[in-house]
Amino acid sequence: MFANKRSALYATIIGGVFLGAFYQNMTPVEFAALNMPLVNEGARRDQARELLGSVYGGSYAARLEGHKDLNYLIYKKLETSLSREWKSWVPQMTQELISECRKHDMDPIFVLAIIQTESQFNTYAKGTSGEIGLMQVLPQTGEWLAKKYNLHWRGPNTLYDPIHNIKYGITYFAHLRSQFESRAHHYVPAYNMGPKNLRRVARSIATIGEDERTLLNGNYGSRVMKNYQLIYEQLIERKESQLRVATQQPSAQPEPVAR
């Protein structure tokens, strides 16, 4: 039995290496043939404003408004961030990430920033408190989400599957966002410290008369926001690079020398 499981795992990894080579360096035209869902631009923009507040207007997030190939940029970010054996999963992961964000009206770039902060795109990551996978979901949180939202659950190992991990992480963030009435300074740190601890800290801050919005400037919140803006900057750079390549004129060919 265990030998069969090991063989299946090795086959998945080896297959991923070969398929990864096929999916690597896919052009926007080739990517379009995969019929990936489009990013919900309204939801992306709304959450970006929610997170960035008054600085949104001058942000990289604002500069991507109306960009129709954002799903391709997300694909490329995943492709360049994941280890080699997971390259074949990139199309599925891109589809899952965008679809779940459309379902929950979230910015997929925010989810990428969470993955960067939580696991640095390491699908095998395991936290000191037992958090698992890309979005570092606790097994007890995963089991609770499965019961509440009727999600697929076959024990903690479910969370090592990056597709399921993304679904669980986004579902939990959507739950927290709803619970905290879309207040980013509450739902972002709550993902890290838990909603009960967040409410306790928020009450303490209110008691001494400080602004609760400083919660987003704490260790976890500041790292998330730094990665959020950095990833947007990377996407802008990739977009501009694509435009330069697309508009580059072919070099003039020298005239043949008469004999």
C-alpha cells in the first residue's frame, strides 16, 4: 500500500517536470487558448482600495485598472514562483485562484501576497503551530471550513494539495472579511492571529484611545502589504516588458553585396 502511494507521488512529480517544460514560457496567445477565467476587475479594484486607502490613486494597483490580461500576469507570477515539480499545476492553480476570487469578490493579487508572506510559494510548508501548505491553513480550521462550507476534506493531508489549499485559504479570508465588515485592518491580521485574539487586541487599542487602523501596520500586516505592493510592481514591470517586445521593430537586414 505504502509502496503504491510512493510510486504515485513519484509519478506525479516526474510528470510535473515534463509537463512543466511544456507550460513554461507560454505566450499570451498560447495562454488565451486555455480559456482561463478573467479577473473580476470591479472586485479587484474595490479590495485594493479597501487595503490601500487614500494611497490607492498613486499605486501600482491603480495602474493596472482595466488590464485585460491580468489573468496571464497571475499565471506568470505562479509559474516563476513555484518549484519545478509543480509547474504542470500552474494552469489549474491559476484557474482555481481566479475562480475562487471571483466567487468571493476578492483581489487575486492580495491572495498572491498572502501566499508570499505565509509560505514563499512552498507547497510543502508547515508552520510551527501545524499550519499547512501555500496559505498555511491549520488542520482544525480546514475541518471547520469543510463542515461550514461543504468543502472536500480527507484529513489534514488535503491541505498539501495546492488546489485545495488555495480554495480553503480564500474561503477563510472571505469569511473573515465578512465577519469584520471589510475592514482590512481587522481581517488581515485576524488571518494570522485568529479572530478572537484580534478582537481582544482591538478592544485594548480602543481602550487607550489609539487608532485601530494601526493593526495593519503590525509585523504581519506590514509584511503582507509590502508583498502586495511588490507583486503589483512586478506585474507592472512584466506588462511593460511585454509591450516593449510587442512594439519592437525588426532590425533592418543588410543589402546583399553584389558580386
